[in-house]
Amino acid sequence: MPNYPKMYAILCAAASEAIDRIGSGDSAGAVNLLQNALSEAEDLYICAEDERKKE
């Protein structure tokens, strides 16, 4: 089963950090941070689904 709390925490932490970066004028860094967090959350979901299918 996907670990939704972990995915949520990853995305919320990235959103919070991205807001800070945007506030300091680092919009490119914010975009990169959000893209990486989204990839990490997607990977967690996909791996969990793959494991579920093996069962």
C-alpha cells in the first residue's frame, strides 16, 4: 500500500521551501525543488503499486 503520509510530507516540505525560495527571488530553485519532490513522491507511489501487484 502506498505510504500516503510520507508522500504528503515530502510534497508539503517542498512546497514550504519553494515558497521561501520564491520570496527570496529564487524561482528557478523553487521549480527544481518542486519537480524533485514530485518525482520522489511518484516513485514511492509507483514502487508501492509494483509491490502490491507482486502479492
